[in-house]
Amino acid sequence: MGITKTEIFTPEQNRLATLLKALAHPARIAILQHIIRQEACICNDLVEELGLAQATISQHLKELKAIGIIKGTLDGTSICYCVNSLVWNNIRKELAGFFIEWSGTEQCC
């Protein structure tokens, strides 16, 4: 597979692609769903909850944190994660704007 020529796409297209790529793993979706269900910061129970290795969970958390959808705070020797509501709402608006572009007409194919 070749190198993606990101410069030929708009900043909005690149941003949306980066966002969707970061969300495009079932473990990351599961992590977000778990954090949302807990309605609190999550520290150490992700390994037990998801059944994945700590290193794997850490990598997925790193990807989610890179797009800003979660944030972490130090709690002693561990980091507690929660949803970043500002970023979450911005992502929601961006995805809604993307999906609303199609009018729903069935005039082709």
C-alpha cells in the first residue's frame, strides 16, 4: 500500500479520517463504552473488564488520548481516564455534519 497523499485532501477530510481511524478498533470502542457506562474516571479495571493485556490496553488508551476523546489524570501511581466532554461533543457534531451531507434520495443505482 502506498503513502497517503494527505495534502490533496481538505483539512476537514484529513481530520475526519484521523478521527475515524482512531475509533476503528473494537477494543477502543469497548474502552469508551466502559468509561461512559461507569460515569466516572476509570483507573485499573480495564484489564479485568476487557480481558486484554495491560500493554494492549495502554496502547489503545494512547490512541484515544491522541485524538483527545479521553483525558487522564494522575491518581497516585496510576492514571485515571474519563471522556473529554468538549472533544466528544465536537466529534459528535463533525460526524453529524458528515452524515447529513447525504439527503437520502434513492435516485441512483
